[in-house]
Amino acid sequence: MIDIGGGTTDLAVFVNGGVWHTSVLGIGGNHLTNDIAVGLRTPVGEAEKIKIKYGCAVSSMIHEDETIEVPSVGGRPPRVIPRQILTEIIEPRAEEIFSLSSREITRAGYEEMIPSGMVITGGSSIMEGMVEVAEKVMGLPVRRGIPQNVGGLADIVSSPMYATGVGLTLYALQEEKGENPPRKLSGTHLFEKVLHRMKGWFKEFF
């Protein structure tokens, strides 16, 4: 599983239903935003809006006649540019995120143990073309992770952006009920610490 957050990308390798390896990469969605801001010479806040509304990680998925409006700096009027230019800025950084993820999996020795494929989550995974880039770079089947079987605020949290938080909350609930099988954790006890905190939040609010 690869969770593409704002400042980092978090990676977890599951073997037989348990977490065997975790890693944090110092690259994420904010790097995509900064690349857009520099490449299109627009404020960071506007670059984030452009990324969310028009972002695409695969150039071949964009029609040549598609255009976007880009706010300028210094009070200058906005510019209209081909959307293809935006995609050409995003694509290399998206490839870098998955290349670093692939390198980490190989370094940890798990490249032969994940034939079932990969799940990507996080806000940046929503972007058009991210699944296709991941499949090309990783050489694995890839899908987006979306929270399921969630009541109440399902219309709000049913997004890859909230997959980690919802998943940890559900896991804490199952742990309270004794429904979770024993898990093998490698390295530090980071996952146990996060789980403990989530259980505390669950008790406090529910």
C-alpha cells in the first residue's frame, strides 16, 4: 500500500494479511504543487487549485485542444495555456514517487512477495492518471483504496484522501471487539503506537 500524503509518501508491505515492512519517503503531493507553481509561474495556493481541478499524470490522456486558465503573479492578467503543459510538469514527479517506492520495496527484499498488486491512497492518488503511472513504473496491477462499509458520514469520507484515518478507526473498533488476528510487525512499533492512539480517540468520542 502506498499512501501519498502532502509532505511524505508512506509505504506498507502486507504479507499474509500482516504488516511486514513500513517506510516513509520524503516526497508527496506538496512537491507536485510546488512544481506546478514554479513551472507555471503562479502562486502556490493557485497551483494547488489547478492540481486538484486539472491535474493529470499521463500526457497521452490529454487532448491537444484542452486549455486551462492560470492566474499570474504581481497583478498581471491570467494566462490561458494548453493543459498538456500542466501534465508534462506533473508526470515526471509522479513517476519519481513510484520509482522511489519501487526502489524501497526492492531494498527491503519484498519485490518478489507482492504479486497481488498495489493499493494507492491519499489525496494525490485521486488525480487522473496516477493509477496508470503506478502500473507502468511498478509493473504491478494497481487500484485506488477507497473506504468501504462506512455509515454516517460515508458521503464525506468515501475518498482515498481519508482511507488511512477510516481504516485505522475501523481497525481499532475490531481490536476492541477482539476480531483482529495476530499481526506480525517488523522494524519499530510505529503501527502499534498509532493503533493505541486511535483506540484512545475511539473511546473518547464513541
